[in-house]
Amino acid sequence: MFRIPLLAAAAVTGTALLAAACGPAGHNAGGGVSTPATSAAGTPSQPSIPAGTVPATAVPVTSASPTATIAPVSAPAAAASACAALATRTYLHLTAVTAGTAGALTVTGNPARLICGGPDDSHYDVGTASATGQLAAGASIVTFSLTTMSPKAIGESQLAAYLAGDQGTRIFLVTGPLTRITGLQEQFHP
């Protein structure tokens, strides 16, 4: 069954009723030019509208589509803006983790940059230089499992084993400075 949006149906119906009652614009049903009536005081009064018709001011007739006058939101511009904001963040492609002092971990990896644009809308450019960071005790670590396609929080003691078997990107968003990382969040990118 084909459904017409209520506003579009009202606009089409109102146009048909208006044309049937008034004829062409500026003319009444009898064919003469309509003029506003004047009250006894000499001021224009409201014209009488036959029962069952819709006044032209009640139904704006601009288009049969109710969305024709609504400006569309630019999704590509919003996505580009969000990507540009994320591109300023710090990312590491983790390659190793070792135990540090006082429950901290030392992570080693290659700096990665988020590049906006391209066939996938964004991608990572992993550098060849090595970078080292200190993961603070109690830091938040969130991995992204390709098996379940969902994020999963793990403890510091699980990170080394996770990296050894990780088949994902191993690119982590770093929260905090490299000298005191308070969070790692693995990024999913197919």
C-alpha cells in the first residue's frame, strides 16, 4: 500500500480544493476578479470563505514534498570534522609490553597517525620509529576483539598475552602523556 505523508496529502488536497472553489489565482469561481470587501467603517474586511474550502493562508503550497524546504545535514562534513578532531590524538601500534615498577607496565610500539580521507574515510599511517610509554597502575585497557566485534576491558596482567595473539590492528588510542598513560583503547579499522 502506498502512503502519502499527511502534510503532503493536505497540501495536495488543499490545492485542489482551493482551485475548485476559487478558480485561477486572483479570480473567483464566477470568473470575475475578486476584490476585498469593505466594512461600513471603510476598512477592508475578511472575505467570506465558502464552507468546505480551505483558505490559501492555511495551507502553504510550495511543494508536494514536505521535506523540500528543509536543508539536508551534510553527513560527510560532520564525519570529516569528527575525524579531524580524532587525528590530533596520540596512537601507538603496540608491539610489546613488559612489567615496570610499582605495578606499572612499559609499552613499546610505533607511533601511528590517523589520516582522514581515502577509500575507507580514514586509515592509520604507522611509523617505523619506536616509542616507549609507561602505563600507570590501574590504567584502563580496552581491546577490540575481531571474534566478537566488540570492545572488551582487560587488566594490566592480561595485556601481554592479548598482544601475543591479537590479530586486529594493535593500534591503541593513548590517553595521557607517554610518561604516564592512563588509558589504552584499541581501535577497530577493517
